[in-house]
Amino acid sequence: EGQLVESGGGLVEPGRSLKLSCAASGFTFSNYVMDWVRQAPKKGLEWVASISTGGGNTYYPDSVKGRFTISRDNAKSTLYLQMNSLRSEDTATYYCAAHSYWGQGVMVTVSS
Amino acid sequence: DIQMTQSPSFLSASVGDRVTINCKASQNINRYLNWYQQKLGEAPKLLIYNANSLQTGIPSRFSGSGSGTDFTLTISSLQPEDVATYFCLQHNSWRTFGAGTKLELK
């Protein structure tokens, strides 16, 4: 059974950085386009970033473009999200996802 | 960017009712539309992918239809465990989620 486990969340001040990780197991990680999706408290789902299977292509919505970087290490079956210049509106639960596989989410709170 | 308009935002129905939720895309997305169920405090669960393909392990009372710009998720006979929020996701051009439909029991 495939599993994704996120880590690296926490409380961070506005303008600072944070790096999330997502460890995959139970499926062939390198075969899947990977996504980060976030959900602000009591809000809907928002796509944050996607990365191609080989890692050569990355995609972002305007809300995070230039501040967030998605990457992957297929040898380690791990996905990353480097988040810079964090803002209060980035406060959310962040999920990594691959088609039907979703992690349990990790909370990121941006506050002084 | 593709916008997804999901309706209704809120739905109240009785056990055994047929329930439909709609998503409309701002442009043609072919059949690149998924439906997810999210229960309180849990991660989303994939129900339907590519408009009408039932994900393994999902009860057959869930079905999806549509193509192009208009899509529907149908629950043929509502069960108590179906209380959740439902989201659509277009993946024709990156990703856009619908705003969600909160389904409650009447």
C-alpha cells in the first residue's frame, strides 16, 4: 500500500524560510508526477507546485512563483518544497500528493 | 488560467437520496477531471479520475460523468458515511480545484 509522509512544518516568522519533505513508500515514486497542495484553515484546496517524473520540469501558480521551489530525489523517493519569503497567507496544511496517494499533511504557520 | 466553478457550495440530503455535485471549467479540459472526498481532519481521498473512472476500493454508488467543460459527481444512494466535503480538480492544464461542496445529512 502506497504511503506519503510529510515533515518539516512548524511556526515561522514572516519573511523567513522553511523546507518541507515528503517520504514515499509502497509505490514506484519515480513514475509519478508529484504535487504539493495546501489548505488554509477552514478553506478549500489550493495547488502549490508540481514536478515531472524526472524532476526536470516544475510548475507553480502565481501565488507562490518565485518564492517556492519543488524538487525531488528519486533515489531517496523523497519530494521537497523549499518555501522562501513566507507570508501570513501561506499559513496552511501542506499535503504532498501523487494521483490517489496523499500524505496526512503538515501544518505551516507563518506568524510573528 | 483555468477556473473551476463548483456547485452547490452546501448540500443537505437524506439517507438514500440521489445526490449530484457539479463542476464547470472555464475552458475545455477534455476528461481531465478528478473528484475527491475529504472528511473532517483527514486528507482528501480520490473517488473518480479522468471524469468517469472509479478509483479502486471506492463504492459503486459513486460515479462521475461529463467532458469538455461540464462535469457531475453522483452519489446514487446517500449513506451516512458520505458526509464530507467534495472537491473537483482539473488536471488538463496544471491544477485547479473547485471551491468544494459540503454535504450534510438532513
